[in-house]
Amino acid sequence: MSVIDNLVDKISDKFLGKSAAATSAAATFPQLTDKGVKVRDGGMVTWVEPPPEFTATSQQTAGLWPFCVGTSSPLVGAILGRNLLNGSVVCGDPISLFLRGIISSPSGFILGLNGRGKSSVAVRMALALIDQGFLILVAGDLKPDFAGVVKETGGQIIRVAPGVGGINPLDAGPLWNRLGELKAPVQRQMKAEIHSRRLSTLTGLIELVFKEPLDAKKQEQTVLSMAIAMAAETAEAEGRQPLVADVVAVIKAKPAHIQAALLIENEHEYLPQVKNLLAGLNALGEHGPFGDVFCQPTTEQMRMDASVDFDISMIDESLLSLRAAVQTVCWSYGQAGVSAAKTMADAGLMEERHHLMIMDELWQSLRASELLVHQIDALTRLNRTKGLGQLMITHSMKDLLLSTDELTKIATGFVERSSVKILGGLAQNEMSLIETVFPVSEREKSLLVSWSAEGSMNPNTGEVSPPPGRGRFMLKTGDEPGVPFRVNLTAGELRAHDTNKAWAAAQAKANL
């Protein structure tokens, strides 16, 4: 009934009175309302859902009725795939959504079981951002999943492994020799940031060796900080970056001001105080568990005008601590380069560029040593202010459950602070863990769990059905309902991004 009809009825009732038929109907059916009969089993509709409305130009909708497709998802960012509910296009990536003001920080987190296509989503985002002029920084490519994409788009591949290539944990980054071009106050700020990053990285490596934090009672971190500062001063005077061996040499020299900081009364007390710290630093040498990776100058400097992939796939999977250590140092080194570039751009000394840093297989670092969670937390908290987007990837919320509530809170904070969350197939027992960080509806839970099933084979025909969740994901921003979509890689993407190269021959035989 239209507004005009209602108005006419009201005027008629006021001046003419209700009709006898209407009065009779009201008397006969006192429970009759505009929405049905208000009695049990009377079929009354308490809520009438409004019809869907769509907006489009006359050129787009000319001759089309009824409208067959609609979407509530913003068409901003990388084209991820098709909406599984209505077939519309689903778009999004951390940087594009942030630049348009849709999310509060350029950060994303991809969570899903193995073999469901997590890296495929990341590749789709990477290609879209590269096409827009952004750069990709893959600081620790374990398989490698992204080397092909970086190579195809004219980027740089840096291989790090024992006997292959080294990365200096005390390296200030690829732009350290240009810091002299900055004004004095900015130079002091950058040098303080470099020192802080060096101390954090070296602390993390020593803690990874001992699987325990540095001894606060022996002021080991204080000694390390002072030794790094002295080693850096000497090395930079010689026109080079400090090495771990330089730090060892400083501590062994028994500097007077370090002894004073330790409240040493006589020289004989010094060695017992620093012996454990020296043992940790010696473990980073050529004959330690990490080989020659950290005891030499950085083999190949990172470029700032191209996408970069640190390929660490040549490190054996059984060497979990080494893989985690290299991953952490690559993250730190990559961020150092991006941070320096941002400062140089602000000073008008180089073109401003923005990177998306992809941090894949997060679980490996946390499995190797839970203490690395502090280093990862420190690295990721300042990315937005440094003009650096980030995308973190792991398999399960269980990867973030650490031995103490404090460490778990820091790890789950990685997901909580990520404005874009992309969820693949997950086990049923994951749902309660997810709800501690962000809300998910019962329908969303059901969909995510259904995607966790494995593939099957028809025993009669031999026809194989892949896992139902392969390529299926849910995009969530903030507390908004998730948007389910499916990724279909193009032939070019499949060529550059083959995550099963190691199984290619065996799969070919199996399909004969």
C-alpha cells in the first residue's frame, strides 16, 4: 500500500467513518493485522525483509531486468576472486584498502591449513601491487613460493644459506653509506634506530642458541649494547659494517667503561661475568650451529628500486633453528633498508617507495624459539609509520599458543592488529581460538570448517576430487561479516608460482 493510499484512507476514516465491511471484518477477526493473523500458527510475519536494491549506471543496466548480481564489498585493491555467494568480484589488499581509508593500518594476516592456497592469495596481492608501482619484500622465502613472481617482475633474488650467501645481523641496511647526507638531528635519530635494531637482532640470535633469555642479573644485554656501539664506531671509521667478531673482540678487550657498568672491583671478576655472553656470540661463528651465514659481511646488498626475495629454501627443513634465525635476520635487514629509504625520501634525497613485506611460515620462528616473538613484535609495530605494509602467514591459531599467557598475548596480537584477515580451511577446534581475537558468526564457522576436509577418490571411476577448501577463502575487515571467495590462478600465475615443483615428477607418474 502506498503513502497516498494510506493518506486517503485516513481522510476517509476521519470524515466518512469506517465502512461497515471494515468494521465487520475487525469484529469478526480481532487478531487480524497488516502482517497476518496474530494468533498461534496464524502465519503472521513479524518482519518483512525489504527487497534488494542495486545501484548502477543506465549504460550498465540497459535492457537488464531483474538485476542478477550485487555486492557489498568495495572494489578496491587486488582482484582476489569470485564471491561464492553471488558471483561478484572480491577485491582487497592491505595497502590499497589502507590508502582508501577503509582500514586503519596496512597489515594483513592469512590463516589456513596446509595446501589450501594461502601463498596463492599472497601472490595475487603481490602482482596487483607491483602493477600499481609498489614493491614486494619477501624476507625469508622458505619453499620458495615467491621467487618466481619476483623474478618475473624484474625483482632481485638474494640466496642465503651456509656456503651460499651470508647476511650480517649487524648490517645497518643498504643505505647506511648515505646517512651522511642527512641533517644532524635526523642522522642521530637514524643511528639510534640502527643501534636498537642491531641489539634486538643479536639478542634474538643468542637467545635462539641458548633457548633462554639473556641474564639480566649479569647485565648481559647492557654489555652487548655497549660492545655493539664500540664495534660499530671502529668499523665505520674503516668504512665497513661491524661484524659479530668485532663485538667479541671488544668484549675480550675488557674496556674500562664496560667494567665500570658491571661494577667490577677487580679485573678477575670480569671474565665470569661475560663468559656466557661470549659463548653465545662464538656460536654465531663459522663453526657454530649456523655455519658461516652470520659471521661474514652481507653477500649481496638489497636493492631499493625493485622487489626483493630472500630465498632461504636451500637450508634443510630439519634445521629449524637455522631457518628461523635466518628468517628473523632477513626481516630485520629488510625493514632496516625500507626504514632508511623512507627517511631519505622524507629528506628529498630519493624517490619515495612503499613495500609490502610478506612474512610467511611464521610458525617456524615461533617453534624454534618462543623468545623470538619479542623480536617479531618489535619489527611489526612500527611498519605503518615507516611506510611499510605487511602480510603475515601461518597455518593455525595454535601456532600462536605459546608456553605463557604473556607470550601468547603478544603472538595473538599479530592477528588482532591486522586490519585485513583472510581465512582458509580451519579445524573445528580452531573456532574458539579465533573468537578470542575477533568475532565470527556460526555460518562463517561452518563454512571454514567445511573447507578443512581432505580430497577424495571415487573407487569405481578413479576420479579424484581435490580438497573442497582449495582456493576458497574468507575476507574479513574489522568486525564486518566475512566475504567468501574463490581464487583461480591464471596460466601466467601458475607458471611463476608452482608450490609443488618438488613433487612434479611423482605427480605425473601418479596421474598416468
